Amino acid sequence: LALGAATAQQLEDAFQAGLPVEGKVERAVKGGYEVRIGRQRAFCPFSQIDTRRSTDPAEYEGRVFKFRIIEFKDGGKNLVVSRRALVEEEERAGAAEIRRAIVPGAVLTGRVSSVREFGAFINLGAGVEGLLHVSEMGWSRVSDASQVVTPGDEITVKVLRVDDATQKISLGLKQLTGDPWSQVQATYEAGQVRAGRVTRLAEFGAFVELEPGVEGLAHASTFAPTGRGDGWSRSVPEGMAGSFEVLAIDPEKKRIGLALVQEGAARGAGAGAAPSGIVPGARITGKVERHETFGVFVFLAPGRTGFMPMSETGLAWGADVAKALPIGSDAEAIVLQIDPSRRR
């Protein structure tokens, strides 16, 4: 029934037959909307205006839609209508066709229907939704999905997986851009000093972002020993920017080993490598890292630990090494030998 042409009898006939009628949303009122259908006023509850929940009720005001009359009372003076019922029917009719196009690898355009802590649900059409998990939103770590997408956004995504049994659809956004790890082997090499930012701390070390999507790990063992297990973490709070030496690269496993370079050492470094000042005959001071029955390991610089055999400690046979050289204490020594190939 066209807007402005419907009589009370026609509206009752449409109600009995379940036929759609045309109405104009005039304004939002308590609990829903006032809708004009012909010469009649009708009420549409907020829950019946659409299949998606709107945060702005005013977005429907002044617009013309088709509705289904779900209540007809008092000769048409009391009408309750639903647009959602018609939208759901249309979605069900088109869902089968939409699903045929949703296959792994397909690139589709959808609209963000809702955003949660773990990701966003994307309406791919006809009410068919897929999940864009927060881990698939960008190559860089995304902690808040709402910083990437908001409800109502139109977005292009890639289908990653389709579970036929559960009808769950997994989507990706970062897959539409190049993986920064594909260039790591050509860009990074051991010995380089790179700027980085500490993104998070774990018991075993600090994760450092070298560029968007590329993180390395500065293992706890690369920090100077302090005599207490978590003492190293005080030198690298989350968010800290610094210089880090690349120790090792494993592109296949997407791993880069790093070591924090002290400020003075970083300024003195050349463009390609970090200086150590560790050469045979050099007198150096390190920090005791750990004890073994056969000797003492001494931290010399980030990522560089030297070994002092028990016979070179200068202690008498049977002396208490842990008491004489406690973990975290300074140990002055002379470099006897270096094996660069084995980093010893």
C-alpha cells in the first residue's frame, strides 16, 4: 500500500493478509517511533525498526520504509508495525546466495554490525555475519578493536575459514596488505642496531616492535644480572623507546632475537654493527650471571656472556664461589680468547 493512499479498511486487509504497507518514520518517541501510514498513526518499537541495533535513533527519522502490521486494534486507531520482520525475510531469502560466495580466499565487502573486545562482527549481506578477530585486524598488535573499526563502517575483508558444521565464518583484514615479515630477511641482519619500542613484558623477556608488524624478543638473559629474577624488567618498561642490537633472525618462525644497547654504546655504534670493545687482551668488567661446577658465566654486554673457567677465577681450590662472586656483582677480568663463529 502506497504512502498516503491507505484507508482503515485497506490497513485491516493488509494486517489480515500479512501484506507490507508503506510508512514514514516521523519521530522517535518513548520506546520506539511514531510512523504515519496513510492517514493513520502507528507505533514501531525500537526493537522492530531494524535487525541491527542503532546507537542513534534519529537516523531513521524522516525516512520511508515498508512495514508489516503486527497489531490492529480499535478500528485501526491503534497500530503496531514492524520493519524488522520484512528485513529478516529478505535476509533469509538472500542468505543462501550470499553463502555460496563466501569461500576461503574470497574478498568481500561488508558492514560492521558490532564491535566486541575480541573483534568485530561483519554483516556480509542478507544477515550473514563473519567474525573479524582482533588478531586479524593488523600486522601490528591491536589491543582495542574499536580503534580500528566502528559499527556502521563499510569494510573490505578476506575470508580465512568457513566452518560448514557451525556456519562460522572467520575474516581477515591484514591479509589484504603485504606481510612485513616477507621483507625481514632482506632488511635485517645480525649485528645491526635498530630503533625499537617495548610493547609488552613477559617472564622470559621484553617484546620490542621494530616496525609495524615486526616484533623481536630481548630475552631476559641479554640483560645485566641483578641478583633477583625480575630485576632486568626495570630497565625496559612498556612503551620505552631504545636501540636494540639484532642477535639472530629466523624468518620462517617470525622470530628476531634482540639485545638492548646502552645509550652510550648506541651513539658510538656505526651504521651497521654494535661495538663491543671485547677483544683478546682487553681488561673488562662484567657482572656475574650464574655459577656452574666448572666455572662462572659473566655478563659482558647485551647479548654477550663470557665464560670464566674455575681455574681462572683466582680463588683457592674448594672456595665458595657463590660467596666470593655473587650473582649480580662486578667481576673484573681479562679477555683470553674469542670465538666469533660460535659467539663465545
